[in-house]
Amino acid sequence: MASSRIWFITGSSSGLGRQMVETALVNGERVVATLRTPEAISDLGAKYTEDQLLILKLDVSKRDEVASAFDTAKEAFGRIDIVFSNAGTGIMDEVESTPEELARWQFEVNFWGGWYVTVEAMKCFRETNIPIGGKLMHMSSMYGVDTCPGGGWYCATKFAAEAMVESLSKELDPAWNIKIVVLCPGYFKTPMNTNAHIREPLPAYASNPQLPTNLGRKALREGQVPTGDPVKLINRIFELSKTDEHLLHVPLGVDAVGLFEGKAKTLSCAAVGGVKWSEDLTF
């Protein structure tokens, strides 16, 4: 037990977060599982001892709660080796029709919540874990690299979070031994996809059922989209947690790899097309 790693996991109530809690525990790791509703994993609390599993109530959008959860975790286990920043939310809606409060709410959880967790992780790895450091595994999405109709605000939060984390990775002192991995999965069968918050379209969009957003709504409601096995995904991420290979952005799933390749081609074409417009622009 003394040689096992300590995990700090957010969004542990269901889906990939809960699956990672279970996978880490089965593999002999120790886990701090954080979530807004601790009773959602009371079955795991009854199955494992407190020196194996510590369950903490946490709303990642509240910075003081995030700091307190990290303090409690460090007090209980002495350190944190891996932070799996997984808490997130999403809404299916057209960009122009999303109420401002819902757009901001997605940023509060996906971006600001992710930032709060990241800041505390860096502090722990640098100040508590000397000299071994630690690893931040930031759960993003293939839609943090490219966009999709109906997910504009979700994509915006993921783009922003990826930019923040990537910038951070360029700022860190190598002597701190901190590793950052941005996980970019494609579609997997999780509550995030199967129980997505789907809003009804504005009349202007509703009049054409063949618009991309309406086709997306139909696919989600009929369960046509998620194709990946979440258990296999988490097992693969667990493998990634053990590698020393430098991997910043990791697409996970053939759809994610395809999207990465498509985005790379789009940017390459844009670069070529921009050459003539970029000439003679200096003093």
C-alpha cells in the first residue's frame, strides 16, 4: 500500500470519473474521489477502507472548496501523485440561442473549475511532492481541438481550457518534474452523451430538420452517437498515467484521431493560403 500512487479525481459520481475511481482502486492505488453528491458512490465507500478511498464533497466551480479538498487530501495521504481533472458539463444548443447564464455556467465548471484544480495540483506537485513532482491528466475532448454544430459553447470552454493548460506546460520549470497530459477522447457511451442537456432550437432553426444541429439532437436522443467503450477508454488512460513518454495532447478513439488529422489539414491549407496575404506587412 505504501508504494501505491495517490489519485485525486474530480467528477467521480458517474461516467468516466467513477470508472477511473474503480479502475485505480482495483489496481491497488489509493484514491481521493471528489464529487458534488458523495452519496452517489456510497457503495464504493462501503467496499473500501478510508486509507484506500477518501470521498469528498466538491463543487469545482467554487475555488475555496477546491483548495480545501486538496488540503484534506494531502493531510490524509501526505501527497497527491496524479490529478485526474474530469468534472465537466455540456449543453446541446445553437450558439445564438443559448441563454447567457447557461453559457457562463459551462465556463464556470469546464474552464474556471478546471483552472482551480490545475492551480492546486501545481502547488501540490511543486511544494509537497519535492522532488518527485506529479502528473496532471486534464480531461478535455476532441472538441477542444475542432468544433461541432450544437456544441459551440462547450467547444469554447474546451478550447479555452486547453489553451490555459498548454500555456502552463510551457511555463513550468523542468526541475519540478510536473507532467501534463491533455486527454481528447471522441464519442464514448457515457452519461455526458446519453443524458446530454438538449435544448429546443429557435423557430428559425426548427423549420429545417436537416440542419446539423437538428440532426445532432436526433442522434443524441436516439442513442446513435456514442460508440466507444468507456471501460476500455479508462483502462487506456490508466496505462497513460504510468508512462514517462512526453505526451501533451492525446486523441483517444478513431474519431478523435480523424478529427485531429482533419484539423491539421485545415490549418495547413490556411497557412498556405495566408502566405500571399502576409507578405510585406513589416516596417
